Amino acid sequence: MSVAFTPWPAEFAERYRAKGYWTGDPLTDVVERHRGAEAEATAILCGERRFRYADVQRLSDRLAAAFQTRGLRAGDTALVQLPNRAEFYIVFFALLKCGVVPVNALNNHGAFELTAYARQIEPKLAVLAKGHPLVAADPAGAVAGSLTAGLDRLLLLGDPADDVIGSFAWGTGEALSAAPDAAPDHAVDASGVAFFQLSGGSTGTPKLIPRTHDDYLYSVRRSAELCRLDGGCRFLCALPAPHNFTLSSPGALGVFHAGGTVILAGDPGPATCFPLIERHRATWAALVPPMLSVWLEAAPGSAADLSSLEVVQVGGAKLSPAVAERVPERLGCRLQQVFGMAEGLVNYTRLDDDAWTVVNTQGRPMSPDDEVRILDPAGRPVSPGEVGELWTRGPYTFRGYYKAEQHNARVFDDEGFYCSGDLVAMAPGGNLVVCGRNKDQINRGGEKIDAQEVEDVLAGHPAVGHAAIVAMPDPLMGERSCAFVIAPPDTRPSELRRFLRGQGLADFKLPDRFVLVAELPKTAVGKIDKQTLRERVRHGLVDPIAQTEMTAP
């Protein structure tokens, strides 16, 4: 049994295999390829714990065998939400080895997001950390009732232990056990779905992206090659481990492929990361623009030795050129801009690009077979330097969201090109400059917020007649969210925020600002005129009769 997905047309698949992009190897090859002396190299540093490549192999084998003993089979699905700990990778590889297809939720996702994922994949297994809000006195029953009736296995991650297997227990209280030399019994089909990646989305429901072993492994290999990673790379993983950026661009999987070391940090703040950089002589780090700004402010006054840093990557949102220019002086390393998407296409500035290109562009496609079109609203190609909407297809860009036929019909054309919703311009030399978004989405420091999703939840509050959420510019986060709400004048922001939290919405999606209005502006066809609302926010225009401004605490 395998998970259904939209495949690449046969002629494309044949081309990608013929060119060596798709090799037929499983995604676990990033660790399995290191044998002999290489198996003794350090793969992961997590607190005081060190994991060799041999350890990652052995522990993921044992865990995969334990899953199979519990009745999990190839084609089953799993919902995973774990913090930045070595166990995240052990669980990920174990599921891949026994053919169970996971969704790796970010640690800041709440019950709203987890329930939406579970409804789509109907998981047989959930892997959570102890203390998770969904884990109650009756963990297995509580989680199954919250997520899906089909879920009958709950694995809980406890305190760190020398043996990863000892860190886990089933939700029933039964210890997880596996023979020391246990190994999974499953032959991986590399053309099938390995796992689901998460989309930033703008449709009101979190969307899932099927990634195959073939396409994702190519993305990892090509990223590692382009970034010139080798066994000496020591990558600080400070952003959430499941994020596409930190997983594959080149991320932890690219570092594993090269034989380097992943250093896990609990958060991206300089107070946590600077000592880790000094202690472990980290050479690479990946950040979103707001956190880069924090690092740049903290570095001059820090006593930590950051001299080992060679490259800091920045992605997730557009980086201001003024901030980009400060990286070499403040951090003493090179900057690499990364513009990618969980759906596929990844663009990098190259390590030997000139300073202007690195500072002012977001990179160019990494694969010779990445196809990019920049189109105007009428679907015509724009001239070089002009802004248009980005359409793309290629050997690692997917062909359809999972169980989303109507949405797929809107975002794919007849030739299989995917409309990302990004507004870009082509700079000389083929690099892309990101100019904004054409979808109703807010990019809050790299976290994508679907306005419709939050509006729909907010509309459930008994005092709210209607709500419209738009982006407002912010010098640190790039964008924050502003909610225009039709509600009684005595409505409090704290009350609305408590309501949204109570619905399980992730904290980063809560509006940063609320504005009470008597009515919302409409377009000529009767739709809410969000462009007018954006202009009001951008220019600080407030109508004292129609609205009362409330800044969220």
C-alpha cells in the first residue's frame, strides 16, 4: 500500500532519471551511505549527547523494527511534533525505513493545525513530547479523540537518555522495546511518497505537500553540492528542525549527506546560539531575517568567539539590503541568501557571487532543469527587470497538494507549472529579486500566516460580526498582522486573543494589532477591499468616527 499523490508525467520522470537527478535511492541514504570509518564520525550534537552515524543507523533501525512490531505497515501515516532534539531525526529516519509516511508539525503549531493535518492523513501513529497540551490523563484516548478516531498508537518522548529508545514510551505507559540488533523489514520504493512537507498556504486549511524519496533526495544532494559542504561542516540548527529550510536547503539532511555534524539549539536567540558556536566551532547557521538582525545587534558586545562561522544563510522572508551589508563586518562571515518553498524550487546566491548580488538578490535556481516563468496578470511573460508572478516546475517541484483537487486546479496550469504566489523580478545574471506576495498571506518573520484561516476562526467569536486581516510593514519582522474587526466598541484585544488561543490557533498567527470598525470597505463587486485596508495601515490613516484602534498586548 502506498500514499496516493500526483506524479510527474512519464516523460519528465524518464528525463530526470536519465540525467541522474532521481537515483532510486531512499531518502535515508543521507546517513546509510556513511560506512566503515565514516560511520564513526559525529552526526549529531544534542546538549551533552553525541551521536555517531553508526548510532543514528542503529537507533533508527531499532525504532523502525519496534514500529513494525506494533503493527505499523508501509503506507500508514504518522503525525509527529517534536522539539529540536536528536530524537526528531531518529524518528524521521525510522518512519522512512518502515514506509510510514509522516507529517512533521512545527513545534509552535497548535491543536487547530494538528487537527487539520490529522483529518487529511488519518494517522495510525502520533509522536509527541510529554507535557504536550493534547496529552491528558488518558493520553492515547485524549489524543485519538482530539485528532482522529483511527489513531491508536501514541509514542511519547520523555527526558533525554543515553539510549534514544529509552527516551520513548507508548501512551499507555508501556515501554517501547526492540532487540539491540533489530532492523526493519521493508524495501523502500523511491518513487513513492517519503513524507509530507507543510505549506505556508493561503486557502483557510493547512495544505500538505507530498515529497518523494527521489525528488527530495535530489534537492538535498544538489543543495549540498552547490553549498560545497563536506565532512568538516558543523551546522547549527537553531530554527525548527522540520522546517524545509533547516531540513534540506541544504539543512541537516544536506549536512548528513556530506558527512558533517548537526548541532541542535533549543532556540535561535544569541544567548543560546553564540555559546554553542564557540563550544562546537560551528561553521554554518541558518536564520530568518528578524533573528539575523538580533544576532547583528548582539555580536559586537558578545564575549563568545564566533570566528569559526564561515556562512550564515538567510531565508524565509526577504532580507533588507541594509541588514545584509552588515553581516561580514558584524559576524565575520559570508552571507548566503536562500529563497525557497516547501513545494520545491530553491534559489541560492552562490558563495562566489559578487557583493552586490549577495546583498540585493535572493539567488537563482539551483538545478539546470528548474523552469521559471515570470508572468503578468494576463499570463504573459514580463520583460527582464519587471515584476510578475512566479510560476515554476522541475525535478523537485511537486505536482499537486494532497487531497486538494480544487485548489490544485487553480495553482497549476495545463503544462504542470506551479504558481507560487510570489511576485519577483529577474535581475541581470538570472537571479531573482523577491518583491512581495500575490496571495492573501502574511510573512511574519518567515512564519507564513493565512489571513483567511485566522479570519474564519475569529468570526466564531460571538461579538465579531466580520473580520479582515492584512499585513502591516514592520522593520524587524518584515510584516506583522493587523485585524480589522466589526465588533462592539468595548471589545478588548486580550479577549479576542484568548478566544483564538482557546480554538487552538498557534500563537504566531494571533493578530499583532486590532482595529475596531463600523464597516469594512468593499470593492465594486462587493468583496472586502483589502487593498484599501493595507493602504490605511501603511499610511497610518485612522477614521476617528468609523474605527477605534486597539494595539494588542
